Amino acid sequence: MTLEELQALVEELKDGNSKLSENNKLLNTQLNKERNKNKELNLEDFNKLTEKVEQLESENSKLNGTIKQKEIEVQKLSTSFQEANGKLEQLSYDDAITKVVDGLKLAGNKQAAKKLLKADATFKDGVLSFGDKSVEDYLKDWTSPTGEGYMFLEGTQHSGGGASGGSNTNISVSGKLDGTKAEQEAYIKAKFNL
């Protein structure tokens, strides 16, 4: 290679180097612009996400308040339901006792008979029973001549006419039908001269 060819090659390399340097500067400038653009985008995205988080937290707070209100309403409704269910259970119990008393041929005080039956009755799951006995079995014993309910049945009250010393006067008896079982029995025996 000659000296002129070598100089031409060096000049060519200088020009190429100069163009390469310019391209490098241009690429660095574009790279910096993209980096700045990316930083701005991230800041905007961050601000948008922050707003969204705040909005969601506010909605969550409102929903928690609504949930607490609904829980209070559910508790009130549950209490009301339990009270209504208790009243319904008591009415069903009273109705079952009334049906038992109405099914008997009573001549005496039905209210007293109801109280006596209630003293021994249990009512669970809509079923009336007397201890471990069914209603029918209990009534057989209760209305037998030795049972507590016998005195209430029609035709079992005897006036004792013709007996000496007997009188047909009303006896004032202080006793309770709403007291203990023993007080109820004493009252009924005194009331019916038993």
C-alpha cells in the first residue's frame, strides 16, 4: 500500500469515526429522552394508582359501615324472631293443653284442670307429653278414679244427699290455683269438699 492510499484510508476512518461519534451522541440523546419519558410515566402511573387506592379505601370504609349496620339489623331481627318463636311455642303449648281439656267431658272448673295438667306437661318440638308418658297414657291415669283429674269429670261429683250433718253451703277457701302443685291440690280439694 502506498502512502497516499494509507492517508486516504486514515481520512476515511476519521470520517467514519466522526459519523460514528455523531450517531453515538444522537443515540445517547434519544436514550436520555426515553429515560425521562419513562420517569414521567411512572410518576403519573404512581399518582393514578395512589388515587385509586384512596378511592378503594374510602369505598371499603363505607362498606364496612354498611356491614356493621346490617349485622345490627340481623341481630335485631334474630332477637325478634326468637321472641316471636317463643310466643308461638307458648301459644302452641296453651292450645295443646286446651285441646286436651276440651276433649275431656269435664263438669268442673276447666281452668283448674288446665293448671293441673300444665304442672306436669312438657312441650317440645310441637309435641305435648307428660314426663315419659304420651298424652293418652297420662290421661288414662289422670282420669282414673284415683287420679287427680277424676274429680273434674262429669258424673263424679256427688252431693252426699241424705247424710247426717251434711250441708250445702259455700265454703270460702283461701288457696291458689297459680301456686305450687300442693297448693293447687289443697285448693281444689277444699273447693269441691274432697
